Amino acid sequence: MSDDFHEGARSGHPEDICPLCHVPGCIIASDFKAMGTHRVKFCLACRHVSDNGHDKGPIDVHEEES
């Protein structure tokens, strides 16, 4: 059962390349295998989310002022 589900995240790894803008090392990748394999990437360069290489839309970033 442990082979059926795996997840992890990393940020800034040089092998992680955005499938949309092709900038390396600027994404957080999450791989998991539950009801199919998904690779969700959040690119900080183009600010888009991709799921298995397909664009899922822009990241909406809100920063609170302190």
C-alpha cells in the first residue's frame, strides 16, 4: 500500500523546470499517486500552476502589510 501514495515538495531545485516558461529551479513540485499520478508545479517566475504539464491558471499572491 505504501507504493500507492507518495508525496513530496521541494523548492529551487535545479532539475525542476517549469513546463510553461521553462525556467529552472524556481518551482515547488509536488508528486503524488492517488487516483492517478499528478505532478503539480507552482512556478514563481511565471506565477502559474501546472498539473501534469497543463496550465491550471495563474497564482494569485496577496501579501499582507505589517
